[in-house]
Amino acid sequence: MRFFQELSHKEIALQLDLSMSNVKVRLLRAKNYFQTSSMRMIKSIQKLGPGLLFAGAAIGVSHLVQPTRAGADFGFGLLWALLLVNFFKYPFFQFGPRFALATGESLLSGYAKLGKPAIVTYFLLSLATMFTIQTAVTIVTAGIAVELFGISTNIVYWGIAITFICSSLLLFGRYGLLDRGMKIIILILSVSTIIAAFLAFDKSKEIEWTQVLPSSTTGFAFLIAFMGWMPGPLDISIWHSLWSLEKKKRMKNLTLNNSLFDFNVGFITTIILGTCFIFLGAMVMYGTGDGFSSSGGAFAKQLIALYTTTLGNGTYWLIGIAAFATMFSTTLTTLDASPRAMVKTAEILQLPKAISSYFFWIIILALGTSAIFFFLLSNMGTLVQLATILSFLTAPFYGLMNYLLVSGKHMPKKHQPNKMMKVWSIAGLIFLTGFTIWYLSTLVI
């Protein structure tokens, strides 16, 4: 009997040892799994960069200004336009990183392969639009600075100061500065906007979901401007291809799938935030009789009030700084991207070396932007309207060039878009061209 008792004790001890061993093995496996998952997540985050630069260039005027105006003036009536234009522009934006990672070349190099007229047309279009675009994003940044810091109410002085600071930062830090700073800036604004939109929801307020197509000339012009930079001008796809190549130099193991994942993160972020900004404008301002001012400082005050109305006055500085940081990042991004693209174009066209330097184009863009502030326009509303409409009118050209490039002989077959993406692209071209012709016809009639 005693023998059996001792045996049973030994068996129990053995079973306990086995159980503990199993627990240790499982804990070790779990630890390894979480470590592996964490490492994968960290590596994925580290590979983010050009997609967030895309978001930084897009989330600016196109989000802080246009969707909030759309919400304030039309309620949720232009939500269809936001969703449709994002849907139809998606393939053309995606072709930027796709072509860059598949071929090791930028879209600009690809345009050159399509023939000299394509690259010359790009050069002339960029020359015609880059100063207006840069001035538009800078004046919004300056308007927020006027409201936030109050050192001077002169928006022209602020605009020139911001242009000088951004130029200096880029000439000193270049891509690395953009890549590191953008992740923090986008996170601050994204979290603040989503929380504000959620808190702005008022059950007692009747929401009008009826979708509208503006019939007046002014209303239709706003629709075209709204879609022109939603989520951004199509030439950002060219900038994105250049950023992707820059990232590839710094991260040798960057793959096409990594790059497309990065792009999708940035693109989806812009759609979510665009919807949130319409929501804020609709819930806080629509139906009140108040509209957004065309003056930079007054607009900034109204914009920050959208947040403080829902989050409380204590959030004034948090939101103000987040909005300023977002617009500053957009100003920085566009001031980097246009010269980078023009340098590449000048090299392809074999222009003199003096015209093919990054320094030359940053100085030219900074001086041109300052000249517009001083001698032509300093009205934020007019500048934004002009820049965004011009971007929409040039969209069919960029869409067509990108489509021809990635679906033709200059793109490896295995990396070409599938049949569904090609049909999607053609539908997008019809959409963009149709609205362009429609808008131009309203100017003639």
C-alpha cells in the first residue's frame, strides 16, 4: 500500500513537471511569437515613408481648407465627390511607387521614354503651376501662424518667413528630415481630427444626407476645386516615385509590396481624414449662416474653432499647433518635391548644369512664391481656388501618362496592373476628362 502511495506521489510530481515544462514551452513560443510580430510591426513602420510624405502633401489645403468649406456650405452633400474622386484617382497615384520599385526609375524617366513631347509638356505644366501651388499652401500656413502666434498680422511677412525657413531646412536636411518628422505630424493631426469628428456628432441635430451637384457657376467651380486637390494633385504621383527611389537608396531591402503597403496607408489616411473634415464642417457650421472667410488669419481662427467647439477651449494650443504643423509639413513637402522633380526633368532634357541643381530650383521657387505674395495675390481664398482648379484641369494628362507607362512595354510584365486595375484606370480617365470638359464649357457659355 505504501509502495503504491509513493508511486502515485512520483507520478503526480512527474505530471506536474511535464505540465510545467509544457507551460514553459508555450510561454517561450508565445514570447517568440510576440517578439517576431513586434519586429515585423517595427520593420513595417520603419518602411513607411514616401506614403506618409504623400499624405503630408495631400493633407493640407485639400483637407484643412476644402472639405471643411464643403461641409460648412453643403453639409454632407459633396461626400459623393470626395469618395468618387479618391476612387478614380487611386490607380494613377498608385502607379508612382509601382513604377519606381518595379523599374528603379522615376515616372519622369518613364515619361521621357514615352517621347520628348511628354516630358516637355510636364516641364511646362510644372513651370506654370508650381508657383501657384506653393503660394496657396504657404498662405494657409501663414494664416494659421497669424492666428496662433500673433507676432504680426501681416500675412505676406509670415508667408515669406515660412518660405525662407522651409528653404533653409531643406537645403540642410533634405529627405531625412521629411521622412522622420512626417510620422509624428500625421499622427497628431489624425488622432485630433478623428476625436473631434466623433465628439462633434450631435444626435439632436438633423443630418441631411442628400447628395448635391452644384448648379451655379460658383458652386460648380468650387466642386472642381474641391476635387482638384482631393486627396491631392495628380502630379504628386511623380513626387511619390522620386521619394520611393530615395527611400530605396536608404533601405536596400525595400520591396514593391512594402512600397504599395506604405502608399495604401497614406492614401487611406487621407480618405478618412477628408471625411472627418467634411463631418466637422457639416456638424459645426452648416446651417448656422456662417461661412469660412477668404482671409488667412480669419479662416485659421474659424478652423481651430471647429475643434475647440467639440473638444473644449483647453485644446486651442494643441489643435492650433497640430494644424500649423500639418500645413508647415505640406509647405515643406511641396517645396522639396517640385524642385526635385524639376531637377530630374532638366537632366532628362539636358539643360545647362546650372539649371539642373536642387539649389537653383528651391531658390527660384522660393523667390517666385515671395513675388506672388508681394506683387500679385495675398488673398487666401482666391489663391487656393486658382491652384486647385489648375490641378484638376491638368489631372487627365498625368492620369493618361501614368496609365500608358505602367501598361506598356516600359514596365516589366509581372509588375503591370491587372485587367481590373486597367479598366479602373480607363474609367478614371473618363471621369476626370468628362468633368474637365464640363467645367471648361461653363467658362465658354
